[in-house]
Amino acid sequence: MNRRIACCTNAECERCAEARGTPIEIAPLVVADIAARVVKGQQTYGRALTTHDGRDGLWDAYEEALDLALYLRKEIAERDA
């Protein structure tokens, strides 16, 4: 995805005004993302995510959080470069 990032908090900044654009409600975007992840998971693993599947959900989530931290830091480094 190509997203524009505001460069500052100045309401008069033309670059920021362009980046802000029209306000978008976030919750429906998250709901759509979850639905897409469910479909992708079913396609990848052949079934839905369920309880008692032999996996350690807490450990899986922790590893995903570590991945998130890496992606966030990468974006910060690229933005600040």
C-alpha cells in the first residue's frame, strides 16, 4: 500500500493537508482486515483457527508481536533516513 505521511502537525502545511485528505473511519477497515485474514488462514491451513488445536496461542501472539516491532522499527528507520 502506498500511504502518504503527514510531515508535521501544522494545519497550514500543504503537504500535510494533502496527506490527511478525507477522514476515514478505522473500525470498518480493521473488521475487513480481520475477515481477509480469516479467509487467508483457511486457504493456507485448510481450516479455521480454533481452540485446542495443539498450538500455543500465547507464544504465537508473542512471536507476532516481535515481528510487529521489527516492521515498525524498519518503517521508522526508513522514514527518518
